[in-house]
Amino acid sequence: MKVTSAEFIISNSVVSKCPQEPLPEYAFIGRSNVGKSSLINMLTNHKNLAKTSGKPGKTQLINHFKINHNWFLVDLPGYGYARVSKSAKETFQKFITDYFEKREQLVCAFVLIDVRLEAQKIDLEFINYLGESGVPFCMIFTKADKLTRVKAESNVAAYRKKLLANNWEEMPPYFITSSESGVGRDELLTYIDQINEE
Ligand code: GTP
Ligand code: MG
């Protein structure tokens, strides 16, 4: 799929104020600083469409971007950036869980994971939460430019093992990406295009 247009539509923290059009949407979620906003810029070929930062906690709201006039990419705040330790449910802000539980236009969530890191408790908790809530999701392993392909693949294999050990029957569909090099861009856009066509 070619991205021919990408426009910012609205930011807010209330699910009922998200765009009302019945267009398919895809949301990026994951720990703060994992690269959600950067990936939106990479996919859309824009430098600053979504605001990014070297410091965690940059994205604070639900941000809708309309792509090719007929679907949405959604940038969400990260989780796991808290000074005090909290229970899992508290860690995921209420408006984020509201978004996943109420947003009918959501077709698929993409859970972003830093490919360099071992499976983190908070990501596993979030993945379990999505599973329990019946939200379809894929995984995206980010920052692949920081590792060799072989190392990235072996980290993904370790992640898969961890999920299976956590009572998941199988690894969800996954992508290995880099917003620096553009790796994974075609695969991800093709995947979204296929769902949009269904
Ligand atoms: P929050 O909005 O705080 O939740 O963070 P985010 O997940 O949106 O992360 P963001 O896109 O702002 O990126 C965080 C930092 O990681 C920035 O310094 C980016 O330049 C860097 N970064 C993001 N993606 C990549 C990547 O693929 N490769 C490398 N090397 N750096 C990346
Ligand atoms: Mg962000």
C-alpha cells in the first residue's frame, strides 16, 4: 500500500470524542519511549506528524491520524513510566483501557516491544489484558537497527517461548521494524491493507 495522505485529526482523552466515522483504525501501544510515535512517522513518511522525544512520556493523549482518507492510525500514551510502582490496572490509565474496551472502530492493536529487551512484566500484563478483553492484537518489535537481524530473530524466538510459558497457545502475528532504517514498513502496510480490504 502506498500512503498518499496522512493528516492529524484530533487529540483527546475521552473515547466518546474520538472521530465518529466508521473507518477502520489501528492503535499503537507499548511502554513509553518504545517508538510508537516514531513508527507512525516512519509509516507515513513524515518527520513530525506524531510528536516524538528522547524522554519517555511525550505522547499524553489519544491522537487520531487519518491515512489515505479512509483509515486511522492512533498514537497512544505509553505505559510503564511511573515514579511509584502501581498495580497493573492502575498502571494503564483509565482512558487507555476505556479506549480498548469501548472503541468499536478498533480493528487491531499493535503492541510495541523494544527488540533489545527481555520480556518485561508490564508488557506481558498488558498483552494478557488485551487477551482477556478480546482485543485482536499483533506485536511489533522496534529499534531493529540496534541489533543484527540474527540477534533480533533470536530475541523474538525467546519472546515467543515466554508467551507460550505464560499460557498463550501461540505467538500472535508479529513484525520487526526500525523507524531509522524503514525495516518492516512494507510488511506492516501490506498487513493493514489486507485487513482493510476484507
Ligand atoms: P511516548 O510517547 O513517551 O510513550 O514514547 P513513544 O513510544 O512514542 O517513543 P518515540 O517515538 O517518541 O521515540 C522514543 C525515542 O526512541 C526517540 O528518541 C526516538 O528517536 C527513538 N526511536 C524510536 N524508534 C526508533 C528506532 O526504530 N530506532 C532507533 N535507533 N531509535 C528509535
Ligand atoms: Mg509517543
